[in-house]
Amino acid sequence: MGQRARFLQRRAASPIGGNQPLYSVNIKVSIIKDDVGLRNSLAVLISGSPGFRLVSVHANAEDALKHIPLATPNVALVGIVLPKMSGIECVRRLKAICPRLQLMMLTVLDEAEKILKSLKAGASGYLLMRSTPPARILEAIKEVYHGGAPMSAEVARLVVNTFHEPKPAPTSTEKLTPREEEVLRQIAQGARSKEVADTLKIAVPTVQTHLQHIYEKLHARSRSEAVAKFLSGL
């Protein structure tokens, strides 16, 4: 078992953050990771943490596609490198058959191309294992369950930097307005609707209206997919 897996298991054995509130809702979680040590350690972390319920564990995409629709998790943690089908393709297929499932990449790969492809496939978050402590993994699961788009700081910087690079001309006849681009830029940094509203000094319903227009123009189903599609020029 690797050092990272041992750390996850030690952290899972102790309560997260001291006194814990009682949870009335358990977030159902599935794991799709090929590394047996990390897979088992994540399973221990989630199973031993209040407010979470582990419903399935998979070593490859094919097994996940077969069983996750029956397990009905709320959130799935997915690795990019899997034995046959890639994690990115697995996300794309799972999102098609389980549109309400929130998918979060949990990987060591920080290549901009992989990140954007994952988000465009339907992932709602992207965490790097090497810089994400166990408590942050649990926090990110809650965030994505409640509609957020959690990203490791390094990933958020890569996404934001991509905003400043020349983009291909959009194929859509409808272009985003400057305000919609600014909202999307804030979302790319992991901001929630309330935080976007505070930063831009607008009302939360106005942010939601901008997001709805962005989804319609980019033909996106989530915040992360909208960011990915905009950055890749559709």
C-alpha cells in the first residue's frame, strides 16, 4: 500500500473536525478507481465518515457502467486512468444514463487537456490526489452534491489561465455577453452563486438567470461543462 493510501486510512480512522453534527441525509457515494490501495482507502474514509454512505466500489469503467445505475449513488469519484475504457469516457456514458449523478474526477493528472475533456464529458469537479487531504475530499463531495464545482487550487489556476488564451471562434451563433463571460470566469474559480453575486454586486437570481442563458447558448448541462465548452470553443 502506498504512502497516500496509508494516509487516507489513518485519517479515516479519526473523526473529521472533532465534534460532528448529526446528519439527517447520507450522501450516497460510488468509487471508480483502478489502484486497489487508493480504492480501499477511499472506501474506508467514506464508510467511516458521518453523512456519507458507500454504495458501490469499482475497479474499472465496465463494471461501473453495469452496476452504478442499480446502486443509484448521488456522487461518484472517478479516476482518469482505468484498465480499458478511460475514466473520461466512463463519465460521458454515466452522465448519459444517470443524468442526475454528480461525477468528480479524483486523479494525479493535472494536464489541461485532460481537465477540459473531463469537464466537457460531464464531470462536475476535479481534485488532484497529491494535494487533497481526506477532509477536503469529503468537503468536495458535499459541494458537488449541492451543485458546486470543486477543484484543486492547481486545477482552478489552469482553468482560469485558459480564459486568457486565444480561443477558437465559437460555432454557436449566440455568443456570451461580457457579463455572462464574467459569471463563467467566477464559476471556473469554484465560486458558488452567492459568491458570484457578492463579487459582481448583483442579486443571486440574476446570477441564476445568467447561468441559464449560458447553459442554453453553450448547450451545457452543468457549470463545469459550460466552462469546458467555452474554453474549448465548443
